[in-house]
Amino acid sequence: MTGTTERVLRLLALLQHRPSWTAAALARELGVTDRSVRRDIERLRELGYPVHATTGVGGGYRLGAGTRLPPLLLDDEEAIATAVSLRLATGGTVRGASEAALRALAKLDQVMPARLRAELRAVHGATDTLVGPGVEIPPEVLMTLARACRDTVRVRFTYTGRGAPDSERTVEPVRLVATARRWYLMAWDVDRDDWRTFRLDRMRDVVTTTWQFRPREHPDPLAYVQRSVTASPYRHVARVRVHATPDQVRALVPPQVGRVEDDRDGWCVLVTGADDLDWLALHVARLGFEARVLEPPELRRAVERLAHRLTAMASAPREES
């Protein structure tokens, strides 16, 4: 690597680590003249880096966004974090993202120093991902909705509800929320005049409109989506008081399965939904903590049935005569 190339790479690293630099400050850091800094800035621009200059008091150079993605300069920690994230993305829920992540991972592995490659292999070799198969969504749907959230414009789409016929929806999108298996959109439903949660894999013909809306006061998107996906889709919503800390229960119950509320005296409340109360009774018992059913009463009867079956299973078999 030539001295000029090494200096240009150092200049790029400086621009990435601070919003704005004066020419004099860059010259001091690099040990060169202001004129050399200006030449190196031009070299970066020729490579595709959008380095913007401002004049006057407080003026200087800053790295901005351009029309194409130039080569990136990553330090050791950033390279490891990027590679681990790409590895996880190979099993993601965005259609086509797995192949794109594999291509990017192959490019990164090709140029990664041997010492970092060894560290990365150690991380991969010691890691298993316990994630069920996700529901894939087209990446263009994700990007369309993300831009609509950013630009505050209304979106129209066809939606297939749970056990309901398809419907045309017009919404004001607020935030995308991802769980381990699915993507959701929190939005204001214009026709129903209320907040709604939509699964992205149930959307079709997603298009943005030219109607720009004024953002409303809205609930916390994470909490709202969690309430929606853990309760509303099910026939039964249960509240169970559990003798454990919220963190202990959250470690066993994924956020898309149940919501955990803090309580008193070392207890917490698990709010979850199910279509089958016998199944729910079994899974609450499997948590391994002392628990009390708050509601519904039908869940208490399901627990009693489960206890009777387990007691019968544990009894000694009678001798055959």
C-alpha cells in the first residue's frame, strides 16, 4: 500500500468518525498540508464518496449520502459485527435477503484478514440459532412501507385477515416492527378510524399514494404490536400471575407469544392468548414457576384437568390378576 493510499484511507476513517472536520484539523491529524487534504478529498470523490464542503466560519468537510454505495471502511469490531449479522440474515424472513446476505458475506470473507476470519469462525462455531422457520415477505413490500413511514404518506393494499375475506385498506403508516418470525406494520386505519396492526405477509398490491398526512399522537409501536399479536388473534386471552421476576419469564416466553407485566412481592403477570386452553395450561406449567390463574375461569378448569391427568399418569400401575 502506497503512502498516498494509506493516507486517503486514514482520511476516510476520520470522516466516518466525526460529523464535520475543518481542513486544518484534518491536516494536523494526517501530518500534511491543507493542499494535500484537498487533493485527497478529490481522490475520495473520484472513488464515489460524497464529501461535502462548506465555507465560512465553522466550515469544513463532512461525509454525506451519494447516488451509489462506495466501498466501506470497517474497523475490526465493525467487520466482526457485520459478518455475524449477515450470517444471521441468511435465515431471515425477507424474501431474497438470504441469498443477498450470502453474497455479501462471501465478499467480506474474501478480504477479511486471517486473524479476524479466525475470530469469526470461533463465534460461528460456538453459536446455534434457535429460531423457527419464518414467514418470508417480498423485500419490495418492506422497502415501500419503510419509505412511507419515513415520508408520512398514505399506503393502500389488499389485506387477508385471519378468517376474514380480503379487504382494501388505506392506512397512515407509523412503524415497522419485526419479531423472530414475522414483520408487522402499526398504522392508522383511515376507514376504520383507529389504530391497527397488519402482518406484512398478508398484504398484497402495496402502493404508496401522494397523500401526505400529519403524524398523529400514537401509542408506543412495540407495546401496541405486542399486545395485538399476543392477544387479539386468539379465542382466549389469559392472565396468569407467576412467582418470578419479569426478566425470568421473558427469558422463556418470546415477545410475540406473551406480554409480561411487573407485579409486587416477586411476582409478575403473564398475558397471553390461545385457541386451546388445555395447550395453554400445559405451557404455563412448563415454565416451572408457581402460578395462579387470574382469568379466564375456563383456564382454571383446564389446569384441573391437566393436574388430574398427570396425577393418574404418576400413579403406580395396578398388578394384573
